[in-house]
Amino acid sequence: MSTDTGLAGHCLGHVFEALRVTGDRRRCQSAPARLTFGLVGGRYFDQPTGKAEEPGRFAPIDELEPVLELAPGISSRPLIGSKLLASFVRYEPDAVAPLHSHAEEQLFVVLDGQLELQLDTERRLMRTGDAALIPAWVPHSVRAVSGPAHQLDVFSPPRAALLDLIKAQQSKV
């Protein structure tokens, strides 16, 4: 992979490579059929019929501001939409996001490294390309394992606590 793609290209390259892996727990023989089934002549790629509420945006991850300190050794670069919030999270080695829950639904994707994710009472080692869906109010925590890690959170609706952190940081400026 080219080194000029930045963190986003680097991490997504790992995710796409992990999805191609065969012979381990990520193996899915029917993946190609699932990716194409129903799309030919389907509605997934319908032509636009409504009016866009706002223009699309390109956002290099390494340039997203502000950078939020969520906990010691854990930082976030949020990308905020009107109906969702993406948070690109970096964990320093052994950093811990303590047990918490929230009203927003959360998609958790490991982009690089290894993270131990606890959902309610179950713990799993999550590797590059692994994902979890965390419904509202499910207690969860995360710990970086054996080095730094990068992870993507997607919240719907946008995570209120992150929006509050952004407002508090902007008021200090």
C-alpha cells in the first residue's frame, strides 16, 4: 500500500485485507454472493429523488479537528453529520475506556491493532477488521492490547457526550 494515503488509507487497507482473509474465523464462503445478491436491478443504487440537506464532504482523518482527549491515552477525531457521528479513535498501549453506556447506538470497528472489548459481561479480543454493534444502554469498555490501536466508532444519533466535549473545548479557545 502506498505510504501517502495517510491513516485513513492505511487503516482501511487493513480492513479490506482482513475481509479477504480465508482460513481463519473471518472466513465467509458466501461473501461474494452476498455482496452482489439483489443489487442488479435492485433499489440500492436508485437515482436521487429528493433534495440534499447539505453538500457531501471529504475529510482526511489526520486533519480532522478538534482532537478530543477521551481518557488518558485515548484520543478522538470526530466527523459530524446531521444524523450520525463518526469518531476515529487512537489508543495508546494499555489505554482503557472504562465501563460506560449511552443512549446512542454504536458501531465499533477495529481499524488497526488489537482491542479487548467488553459488551455487558462478555469480553472478546478484537483484531483489525473486526466489528461489533452496541445497542443503546449496553454497558461496554475497551482496552488496548499489545500496542497502539485505531478504531472507528459510528454513533446514531450523534453522541451527545462528544458534542458536549467539542462545545466545551471550543469555549476555551
